[in-house]
Amino acid sequence: KNEVEQSPQNLTAQEGEFITINCSYSVGISALHWLQQHPGGGIVSLFMLSSGKKKHGRLIATINIQEKHSSLHITASHPRDSAVYICAAGGTSYGKLTFGQGTILTVHP
Amino acid sequence: DTEVTQTPKHLVMGMTNKKSLKCEQHMGHRAMYWYKQKAKKPPELMFVYSYEKLSINESVPSRFSPECPNSSLLNLHLHALQPEDSALYLCASSQEGRGTNQPQHFGDGTRLSIL
């Protein structure tokens, strides 16, 4: 069992739908990171959170430390949201992140 | 445009060649990272530099040799690579290297192909 598990692995949605990607982790963390990677491209850091909830535009990230679970929500999804979304658990060792396997999101117009 | 610049964007090399990947950031970050990413897989950490000192080496083969000449620059020297080393190599930086309570800023990567 991986230390960071994401679900679903693949997600297809129609434009405008509300999307949720889940992340469960079994390691102790100092922060949970959500990252976005477009095909063939670099990675963008979306959120870093250690408690509660953060919002940026149409994206919302939540974390429940007791349950070791985080979710990434996208409201009013758009085809440009199509990408791989990766959650990563940050421990205490010099910036080392433990990555989930990623969720491939495809949003159709 | 990313704030972490990687060059070259693409590199094709033979198994006997020596080449270098370069990464640069001017955000004043003191931690820099090299990752290797195979297709459809998450990144794998290779090295971490914190305050220009090597902090983490994830048991990377010696044919990969990192170098941090100053706080803005990170190089990855490549020598006698194998075809399985073909991958996307990502550089990242963060404000501090101790602990993981800062976001990491990634470059666009160098896509490396070994013939």
C-alpha cells in the first residue's frame, strides 16, 4: 500500500461539473501539497495546507488531519482544467515530498 | 512563464556522451531539488540542496552528478547514461530546505532521451 493514495485515478467530466479528487495518506506530515501538471509540461503548485481549507478562484482544498484525508474540489470545471492533479505529503526531512500516483482529469466541452 | 528556468528543454544523447542540465531561479530560494519523472508516473526525488549543501541523495547512481555553484544555480551532470534514464528531469526550488511547509516552484523540465 502506497503511503499516499489518490482516487480516482482517472476522472472524466463535462464542462461545468463539480469535481472532487481525494487523497489519503498514512505518513505523518507537516503539510499536504496539491500540484497540477499539464501534458508534457512542468508542475504548478496549487495549494499547500496543514489544516482547514483554502480557496483560490474555482479551486478549493480541504484537509482533515485526524482522518489523514484531503480533497481538491473544482467548481464549474472547464476544459482548461484538464491535467494531472497530484497530492504530495510533506514530512520533516529537508523538503522531501511523498507523491500520490496522480489523478488524470479530462473535462469535455 | 515559470520562475524556475531549466535548459535545455530537450536533450538527446548517446550512452557515451557527457552533458549537463541547468536550473536557475532568482527568487532567493535556498533549497533546490532535482526530480526524475517517467511517463504516467509521479516525480521521484533525486537530490536536495539546502543552502548550497547536498542534503538528500536518494541513492542515485553516480552517473548523475549534481552541483550547486551558488544559491541561484543547480546543475545535473550526466555521464554514461543508460536508455532507462530517458525521462523528464524537473528542477524545483523552495524558500527554505528544512521542513516542507513551503510550496515548491517547479521548472518546465528537460526531456532527456538516451539513444
